[in-house]
Amino acid sequence: MSKVRVRFAPSPTGSTHIGTARTALYNWLYARKTGGSFVLRIEDTDKERNTEAALQELLDGLRWLGLDWDEGPEVGGDYGPYFQSQRGDIYQDYLKKLKDAGRTYEKDGAIFFKLEGERFTEYDDYHKAEVEKVESQPVVIEDLIRGKVTRREERDFVIVRSNGDPSFHFVNVVDDIAMGITHVLRGEDHLPNTSKHVELFNAFGITPPIYAHMPMILKDPKLGKGKMSKRDKGALIEEYKQRDFLPEAVTNFVALLGWSTKDNQEVLSIDELTERFEIKDIQKGGARFDEKKMSHINFEHMKRLPIEKYSEAATSALRKESLVDDSTDQEYLQAALRLCQEKIDSFENLPSFAAFFFSDAFAINEKAQKKVMKGEAVLRIQEITPPLKSLEEWTAEKIEAIFLSLAEEKELKPFAWFPVVRFALSGTNSGPDFLPMLEVLGKERVVSRLNTFIETHSA
């Protein structure tokens, strides 16, 4: 078997869709799995829509996801140029081959590819006219995901438009031939095109590559029905970058949009994905986008980070909200972040979750306030503050002993104090583990906030 050569051929016309990223990822995984080559080829013939900014966003997005390419822009290779706009001479050479073989004709200024087969005229309801059709041989596609697919082309099709621009079908096939592409992994929306492409391969006397057509990515049911569009939340890779999601988590999630491991393990590193990826395990049916699953996978990858790397990403998120700066005590910062690492599912949500560690001016959760601030809530704070103030050894164990002793004295359970103390210190009734949180906040900060709470609510 010849060395596997796969290609990712996007058109840089805007932000990168999650489906586009999945196509790149599956091709990349297959190349790495087989020891083959991953080729990046840019379809930039749409001069009005293709932009340099969109191209740069695409390249940056691929690298952010951890996907490098063996050949293509900024890398080079033996099969370039890797921009279709620079391959005009190659297209002319291949067009001449078809003309010399009698497989083209011109009509209305456009050049058509002439199918082989018996021709006949039939009234077409769509065109409301008599049209010429061809009784060609059926094209059999051995698809690695969908099995045997049989299609028949009934009409000649345009390969060069009247303005002189080559069509998608033509350049797609020519580039795959010229670049020695062995496998084509792409979305199922391209399946109707494949019979045209096979007809062209056959006309050139070239064996077509092996095809695999991946399922569509469908909207989250909460957002409606149908294919996920660029307007849907979570559809763009740039969105995850802006929201401080981990790139390895996004790559992991994208891989699961239509593919799964045999043991249904979901949290996987890029190396684990490469090791376990198999085309035959890609599903045929639509892949459903699930925002909760994305958050869960991001959370699991966040928990796996060494505290140094977690701190680096977390600090960046906290700096955006001016909660930390160069003067922030690093030992305190890391102690606080260790408590957050087991609780928070994205760096996007970290600032609001951890604000109370770094500022006394934290937001008050109104729902928590209604739930906690009733009965003898203020009395509970008045009872616990003096013994905490007198505590010499400020550790979670010693702090817990204070609560247990007071609970025994008042014939109550420690939980009578926990929610209101947490609220007084953080403005909410949930968050990091309670006793470790008090230890990290430190005696001075805890006592000061409790005293402020008493003064505010005793008036």
C-alpha cells in the first residue's frame, strides 16, 4: 500500500466552523495514525469572499487546536503551490488533456465535461424545458463510513465557468491527482459531488482516492433542528479561544462529534485520540452538538493540568478582570487556584467564581442572600467570629474544631454556621470546599469580613 496522503482543503471566507475543524482533525488523526502526510490546501479561488484575515484566523486556529501540517502554507512541500489561485497553469494542462480526449465542449461561454453514455432528451419540470440527459454507467463508491454507495450522473457538468474560472469539481480532482492524495475524508454534504469526481478521475485514467463521508453536525436540541450553522452558539472555533477554553479540550470534544472509542471513554489527550482513532468507528447518523458535554470535557482537562499550567491560564483570565496583577502574592494565588481547579468548568467563569479571594468588593448573589439571610443568620456570625479571631493555628483542622465546639455548646449542627459564614466571606452559598477556603483566605481576611458583615447587618 502506498503511503497515506490526506488533505484538508478549506476556503477561508470567515471564521472557522466546528465542522471544518472536525474535517481537519479527522484527516490529521488518520495521517498521524498511519504515518502518512497531512496536506493543507487552500481553496481561495473565490476572490470576493476569501480574505487574508480569514486565512490567518484559519491557520492560527489549526495550530491552536494542536494540528500541524506536513505540506502547505508557511511550510511548503513538493506538491505546491498550495493555494488554488496559484495553480492556474496546472489546471490548463489538465484541461487540455480532457479536450484532447474529446471529453469537453463549449456552451454559452462555459466548458462542460462530457459524460460517456447514451444521450436522450427529456422534459425537465425544474427547468421547464427539454434537457439533454445521459444514460451513463453507475458510479460505485466504496465509502469507508457508508459502505457501497451507487450514484449515476445524468447530465454533463461545467468544469470551467463562462468567466474563465475553473469549477470546484474540476480543481478538486486535479489537485487530488497532482498531489497524490490517497484518501479523502470530508462531510456527507460532498457525497452528491463524488460521482462527478469519480467520472473525472476515470476520464484522466486515474484510480480515485478512497472516500469517507462524515455525518453532519446537528444543532443542540435546545437551539432547534437541523444542521449547525455559523450563527449557532458554539459553532465557531474562535469563540472557544475568546472564552478561554483549553485547546486540548476543544480538540477532544470535536473528535467526539461523530466518533467514539469502543469503551466509550470520552476524556482523551491528543496522543490518546491518535492512538485510538479508526475511520470505521465514525458513525453514519448526524452528530449532535452538546454544549454541556463540551463544558464537561473542558472541566476534566482543566482538572488534569499541573498547577503551574493551570495557574498560567487562570492568571490570564483573572488579569482580564483586574483581579490580580504583578503584585499579587503568588503563593496565595496558587493556593486559591488549587481550590478552584476541582470546581470550575472553564476559565471563562473563573473570575466570577474566584473574585472573593482577591477583592472585598465581590458581587452578592441575591438568590443565595434570600436563602441564607433569614432567622438568626447574623447571630450565627456574631457567635463564630470571636473564637475564630482567637485561633492561633489557622488550619482547616483547627478551624473545624472551632465550629464543632460551638455547635456542641449551642446544641446545633455545624451546618447552622457554614452557609452564612460562606455567604459573609464570598457573597454566595456555593464555591470551593468550605474549610479549606477559610484556611486559604487567611485569618486576617476572614475576621475582617465577618466583622464588616456584623456591622452592616446589625444597623
